Amino acid sequence: DHNTVNRFRTQKLEAAFKDIFSQVVLLLAEEGLVSLRQVFVDGTKIEAQANRYTFVWANAIKTNKEKMLRQLEDLWKYAQSVAREEDKDPEPPEFKEISKEKIRQTVENINAKLKGSDGKTDSDKKAKAKLNYIKNNFEKNLGKYEAQEAILAERNSYSKTDEDATFMRMKDDHMMNGQLKPAYNAQISTENQFIVNYTIHQQTNDFNTLEHHLGNFKKLYGEKRWAKLEELTADAGYGSEQNYELLEQNQITPFVKYNTFDKEQDAHYQAKHRTFSKENLHYNKEEDFYVCPMGQKMEKTHESTRKTKTGYPQRLSHYQARNCEGCPIRSICHSSKENRSIERNHHLEDYKEKIRELLNSEEGLKKRKQRSVEVEP
């Protein structure tokens, strides 16, 4: 029956399945059907068997904890205002982070202050009722939020009926409605339309999955096969600075679009946006400055570092025009009240230049055409 099949699948087959899978792929390689030297990567979101209305959101937890802090602070301020002089705190306590210990200490503090008031006014009665609510519920609620945060880890959501599933934006239905549903992000690598690698992820986007996905390839087939992987083709969903660097470090040729590649190929879009786009401003690499559409120098003002959600550091260079006052095209050049400023990631721009040349080469055009039939579902 189905229970027997399910027990076998979850208790016996799950641990052995990847070994079986890799052995089948290696058999295909022996027969010359795949080489494991080039792969096409893509992903799709698979809806989980979970109730779509049982969501838990990280932002909601954060908001609720902030509300709890504000309520504690507001009640403390009221208690401080009605307390006897000898019961008043000389310095206000900090209300930056909430914890069970913080709740207990604040409740005791407020309780001591409110005892000094006569308790006859409506405000006093409301304050004491609020204090009782905090005393009875806040620690319990905080415990629930902390347990939910442990399940979330680095995700922004999960389903109560399938805690491993993350709420993701699914493809539009026949009525063109995009929906958030509990789902998994399934990634596959193919060659000659054979699946040669697969991974399941909780991340909602594709570019955060590539490192783990390639790590699984290495684990499945070993160092020797991994060292022979030469090419990877994927769509713009994987085109990030971090992924380009990863592929470069492993000497894998990346036929991977970046997010604006298709727009650059669109003549109509370029005709409309080319003149004022920061991507198309002239850059003097030797002297490190840009030239605005009116021919004015935009000199570097400073550099900064920004980390992505995965913790990858991006180094940014900032440039600003000297004087936009009185410029006849200012209103269509930029909307800032100050002189026009831009930020550029030169490391990423270098990658884009190489990728652009690669994708527009004869081999790149071939890969782009092949990808649509090779790995697209």
C-alpha cells in the first residue's frame, strides 16, 4: 500500500538515492551520452503540500517584537510619571532589544512604581490592566517568536504545516495572477537533456543556489570529474558578481547572462535610455572619472563596501558631477536636488564586459539557443 511505499522512500531510499542517481549518470558517461564537461542550469518552484494560509513571516515577528518593546517603554514612561519621587529611576532603561529577562525586570520596575499611585484614575486602572497582560503573555509570546525564528533561520517565511517550505512567488496562473505559496526551489543541471545534478533549496531566488548546487555536483562525481567541468550555461537569474567569481575561481566558462543583458540587445530600449543611463556614460579608466551627457567630469568622491544577503562584499566607487546648476538637460538626466552622483561596481562591470563578449560570440549564441531546449521545462 502507499504507506509501505512511503516508508521505504523516506527511511531507506532517501539516503541511497543520490548514490543511485550518480551511478546512473556515470553509466551514461561511459556510454558517451554525457561528458559532464558542460552543463545547463535552471530552476523551478515546486508547490509544497502545505496550507497556503498557515504562513509565518520574519518581518511580522520583527514587528511584533518591536511592538512589545514600545508597549514596555510606554508603560514604563507612564509609571515613571506617576511614581513617588523616591521610586523614580534617575536614568531611563534602554529599550533596544527584548528578552525574557528584560520583560521580567521591566514588569517588576513598573509594578513597584504603580504601587505608589492611588490607582483610582482611569489611567492607573488601564496601566495596571496592561501590566497584567504583559505579565501573563509577553514571555510566552516571546518564546513563540524565538522558536519561529529558529525555524526560519535565514529565510523570510515558512509554512506551519510544512516548516521546510518557504513562501515563494509562483508563476502566473491562467488568469495572470501571481501567487505566494509554500514551495521549494528545485535546481537541475542537464547535458543532452539528461539531468546530471539536482538540488532542492529554500531560497526564493536562483543566484543564491548556485554555489550549493555546484558543490553537490562535486560531491556526486568527485574531484576528478569536478576539475573537468568546463562550461556552465544559465539565464540571468544566476548572473551575480558572486557567481561569476565562483565560476572564475573554478575555471568554468560562464555562459550566464546578467540582469540587463537582454535590455542591452533591445534597440528600442537603448534608443530611449542610452543617453542618460549610467551604464552608458563614458568612463576614463586611466584617470578614473566618468563624463556626464553634457561633457562634464564626474570625479570619484569615495569608495564603500556593501554586503549582499549572502554576506558577499561588493566594493563600490562613487562619482559626482561638479556642477549641475543651470544644465539644460538636468531634468531628464537625473532627479536629484544635488549634483548628479552615481555608484559603480568596477569588479562586476569587468565581469559584465567579458560575459557580453562571450555571449555575443558564435559559441555564446549557440549556447543561448541551446539552453531554451536543453534545460527549460
